[in-house]
Amino acid sequence: MTSLPAPWRARLEPHAGDILLAGAIAVAAAVAASRATSDEPAQVLLVLLAGSAALTLAFRSRYPVLVLAVAALTTAFFALVYGGYWPFAAILAFYSVGAHAPRRSALLSGAIALVVLAVPLVHEIDWSPFEWSKVALVVGRLAPLVAAWILGDNVRTRRAYVRAIENRAAQLEREREANARRAAAEEQARIAREVHDVVAHNLSVIVVQATAADAVFDSDPNDARHAVRAIGSTARQALDELRRVLGVVRAGEAASPAFAPTPTLDRLDGLLDQVRTAGLDVELEVAGEPRPLPSAVELSAYRIVQEALTNTMRHAHAEHARVSLRFAGEALEVEVVDDGTTPASGNGYGGRGLIGMRERAATLGGRVEAGPGAGGGFRVAARLPIVSAER
């Protein structure tokens, strides 16, 4: 036995139940119609009419209003002309229109179908004399149709509720994945900034020291030896900081005592000494009352000073620089000014280091300004809010 082609099978499988149910009701309707009259030609026509009308139930999910119209008219026709009331197809059609049609269309089509079916029921009853039992008889015959519609409407409502929950769950899953990707990207950007600041600064110091050692290697071995030792100290410090930065990526290593602690403003003097050793004269000015700051503010301020001094050593050809810290009421203001003749990064707006400074400040709700100073040289100024970082 050959099976149906895959495309046909894919179309029919979801409606297999409807097709089987429509076939069973069509057989029952045909049998009932064959008993409506003894005239063979009329009998054949009635069987074809009843069977065809019942077969439309196979499309009740896709065309519920049309199927209800066919079922109601066919049932009313047999009841009015031949006195036979077979409501089984109409009951299923009422359920289908309640379950699959929009509520407004289902209400309107259901009410019209009830009126159509009530006409033959009212017509076949002798209303003289009027009795409430006769009204109850009509209502009793129409009640299953109303009950089927109510059941279908409940199923439609339940289906819509489940669909809404599934859509909400899918939306939440998409949002969770988007948040996870965003968090991963932010973490990668943070690590990239940390690695850049650590490597750029320490390598700049190493390059300056190595150049100085090479220049005095023959004429002044002691100075050369001092520069080489400074290179070793700087390299070890860079290695410790890189271990700390990369160690937090691995679970369980964030608190390892082998890693260098997170840089804070308390370690700023060591950073300035390192820069002075590389040949740049740096002075530190502090205004306001120093007080404990959120760790994010301290790290960002330290890295901004570090990156600004690194740019000064690499690009500005400066001899002197001034680092200023001002503890304002709700913010920490950081300024680094040098006396170089070349902007630290071209026009002051490009460069990975300056981009990193701005990203750090923006994370805290602050800002960074970089450009030529009023009296020459280059100026980097940052304002880092303290209140927003504490929340």
C-alpha cells in the first residue's frame, strides 16, 4: 500500500481527527436522511445533501462560521420539511465556532443560527393553547447548542491564555539570552580596558627604561643597572596585575592572595614614582577632604590617571605633568595636565586609551574631556559621580 506524499501527509495529519469525525457524522446523517421519505429519487438527494453537509465539518477549524451556516440551514431544512430534528452536526458546529472564531463573530453567527434552528422547532408545535411546557420543549432542544457554544468559547479562551503564557515565556527567554549576551559583552569590554591600561602603561615604562639603559650602558653602568632593575620591577608588577584581571574570569580565583590587589587611589603614589623613574616629573595636588570612595570610582580614577600619564610618556614629549584630585560633594574630579608639545592622541578624541577613559566614566554616569590645555600641552579632565556609584 502506497503512502501519501510527504506534503499531503503534513497537511492532513493535523486535521485527521476532524476528517474522521466528519465522516462518522456524515454516515449517520445519510442513514437518518434515507428514512425521511420513501421516494427513492428524493431519498438519494436527501442522502447526498445530508452527507455533503456533514462532511463540511472536516473544515470546522478553518472555516467555523461557514460550517455553522451549512449545518444550521441543513438541520433546519430537514426539521421544517420532513419533521426530523438531528442536531448532532449543528452541536459540533456550534462548538467549533465558539472555539475557533473571534468572539464577536462567534456571538453573532451563533445567535443567527439559533434563530434559524428555532423556526422549525416553533413551527412544528401546536401553540393552542399556550403552555409553558411547550416553551420549555423548544428551549430544551436549543440548550445543547448553547452549551456547545459556551464550551467552545471556554476552550478558545483557555487556548488564548496558554498561547499568551507561551509567548511571554518565549519573550522572557529571548530577553534572558539578550541580557546574557550584553553582560558578556560588557565583561569583555571591561577586561579589555583593564588589560589595555595595564599593558600600555607598564610597557611604556619598560620602553622608556630600556631606551635609557641602552643610552648609558657604556658610559654609566650604574644608571643602566638601575634602569634594568626598574624594568624587572615594572614587568613583575604588570604580570601581577594581568593575573588579577584575567584571574577573575576563572571561577574561584578572584580572591586568590597571589594576585595583586585592585588598584585604588592609595596606590597612586607608587604609580607616580614609577612614572618619575621613567623620567617624567609628576606632581600630585589634592583638594577637598579625602574620604572613602566606592571601589568602582577608585579603580576608574586610578586607571584614568594611569592612562593619561601613559599617553604623556608615549606621545607628548613632556617633561612635567600635574595630577589633581578634587573631592567635591557628589563627585571626584580628576585632572592630568602636561607641558608637552604634541597632543597625547592626535586631536584628543581618538585612541583606544581615551575611548577606554570615556567608557569608564560613562559606566559611572560621569564624563571625560581631553584636548589641548589652555596654557599648552595636553589636558585630561574627568568627573566621576560618587552618589550614583554607591547605589
